[in-house]
Amino acid sequence: MKVKTTEHTFDHPWDVVTRAVWRKYPNPLNPSVVFVDIVDREVKEGKLYSHRLLATKWGVPTWAQRIFGGDKTAYASEHSVVDPQRKIMTAVSRNLSFSSELELVERLTYTEKGPNCTLLTQETVVTIKGVPLSSHLENFIAGSITSNAAKGRQAMELVISKIKDEMAEFKSSVDDIANEAKNVASRVEDLVNVRTEEPLPQQQGWFNWFRG
């Protein structure tokens, strides 16, 4: 068994970071993840529960392919819980492929540490079951996970940047609409004032008209 725990701090608000988690893939900075599909999602007691299926491409060496087979596409199941009140998101993924030879469990926890600070704690447990060179395999897989984790953080930063750009663009659009509404209201008010200030035309009664 190989256990590895790492921490990383994102200098961004928790709301933005957790939003980026859902949009992380596909991502050019971490192409190993082929696709992500939502299997189930529900809200219970104010928490968001999600179940996703992930497909990844992992480059195993030739000697490892003899153990796991030649298929380089691996599938994993991920269950996550988002608690917006406590500002904590936890995602636990477990491999579905090669499960008779390998057990890979990864827990990601995103915790708010400040207005613009989110702590990511990543814990990975790798267990090889009854195959030769188990320690070498565990070390290889642990190293591969470390490399992909670094790419994953870069991928997150890319998505976070896009989200912030979208938020800024949306705010700018809202400001433009608000300013235009103020301008329209001001023009309408000016027209009303002009109409109010104009003198009403003198009305000649029938009696005065006959009198000349």
C-alpha cells in the first residue's frame, strides 16, 4: 500500500474554485482525462451530492501492460459533496478498471481558509493486489498521480481565469444596462419637465368667439 498526501493553496475564493472543479475537464493542460459524465445529482439538506464517471488515458510501461492488459483507457467513479454553509467540498474517486489487481482511492478536499484563499488537500491510497512487482507498480502509479496532480492544478488555474473573465464581462454588461436605463429615465424625466413647463393654450369659449 502506498499513501500520499499533498496540500496546495489556491489564491482564489472558495466559490470560484469549486465552480472550476465542475468545468475542469476537458482541459488542454491535462489531456489525460478523456471525458467526464454526471451519473446522478441531488440536493439534500442544503448540500449538493454528485456522482460522476471519468475516463482517463494513462501511459503504463510495457511491463505493466502485461499485468493490466493493453487497454490504456481507465474508468473511475467519483462521489462528491458540496457544503456551501461550511465552505467545504469533498470528492472521493475510486477506480473501476483493473479493480481485481489495483485499488486506487483519491480524496480531494477544498476548504475555505480566507476570503481569497482555498486549501486543497489531496490524499491518495494505492494498493496492488496479488501481482508481482507490486512495490514498483505502487511507486510508478504514485509518481504518475503526482505528475497529473500538478497538471490538474494548472488546469484549475486556467478554468478559474476563464470564470473570472466571464464574471468581469457579465458585471460590465450589467453596468452598461444599468447606465443605459438611467440615461433613458433621465431623458424621460427631461421630456416630462419640458411638457410641464410649457404654457397651456388659451381656450376661447363660444361666447367670446361670437363677440369677436
